Amino acid sequence: MMSATGTFRTCRAALTMSAPGGRPDMLLKPGRLRFYPEAETCGLRPYTLCGPPMIQAAVAERREMPILLERTAGRLPAGFIQLEADAKADGHRHVTRLSVEFAKDRAMFHAILVCYIDDEVAGIGAITEEPAWTSQPTWRMRRLYVHRKFRRRKVARAIAFALLQEAAEKVRMVTVHAGSEEASQFWEAIGFRRVTGRSWSHEKATSDTNLRV
């Protein structure tokens, strides 16, 4: 939930539920988490199971669709090809690497989360074991990418927060390798600290459950 100071604590959500307004043609699939960026401006928690009326009103007023997160299991989502094409056009190859790794050894992933906005794939992110030696159980955040069409809508934060939640009860540390200064700024903005002399660039203790919004 969101505190008065603006910090954010993730919550567990894995239910099938109706979209705002109760429209039966928009039932959410099990494992999806609904995220309302506009809720922050109302002083409400951005993650919710059912979309309280105040949040629904904020969404309607701003005409923005909520963010939906879904765990990928047996296969990558239907819109993955479009996401990969956008990543290549933007000069990034790690979405293609995700596809290759998934085809080769999908068991390496503890979780792959896909973000949807208005039924379009807006982003993706994954988490695996940290491949380098560590003195404590550690997972690594990987292959986070947001389609250019959906940037600046807190998609990356929604994915990152949910992946951190996946790790929180299982390991003590989560790492990430930021490939650019812009990426470094993002990770530091959500509470990761920069490190040197390691095979990763940033890390965050899972005991630190307060996530910056």
C-alpha cells in the first residue's frame, strides 16, 4: 500500500476479476495485477484488485487504460514479435536475447512478466538466478523493455516492482546490469544502489520492502 510519505509496498494479487464497470467482456486472466498510475495523484494505492470508484473516475477523466501484468509460462505472448521489432528499431537486442534464452532453457526464468495496456503488449521483464558467484541467495532482473509507444506511463516500474515481489520471499538480494546511464537512473530512482567491481551494476536488498514510486 502507499504510505503518507509516498513509499510503496507491493501486494499479492492472483485473482480473476471484472474490469472497471463490471463489463463481462473484459475479465482479467488469473495471475494479472491491475495497476492504476493515476491512483497516486488521488493518494490511493496504485495496485488494486477491483478498481475503487475514485480510481475509476481518475482513469476515465484522464482517458488512460490501467496497466495489467501477466505471468508468462508455456510461451511468449502473441504480441512479443511487435515488441521485439520495436526494441530492435530502438537499438536494443535484449528482447531478442530473451526469446533465444526462452527457447533454449525456459526453466532458467523464475518469472517472466508481460505488461498489457488496452490489450497491447506494452513491456516485458524477467528474473533469473544471478549467474555470478554470490555469498547469499541472489536473483538478477533481466530483459526489461517497454515499447516506445507506452513509455512514461510507469510500465517499467510496474514490472520491476512485481518482479521484486517475486524475489522478496525467496532471496536476500536482487541485482541488475544497467546498460546505460539512463537505465542506471531508472534503477536508482526505484531504490537500487550502484556498485562497482561486480558483474552487475546495481543491487537491492529484498529486506527493503519499501519501493519508491
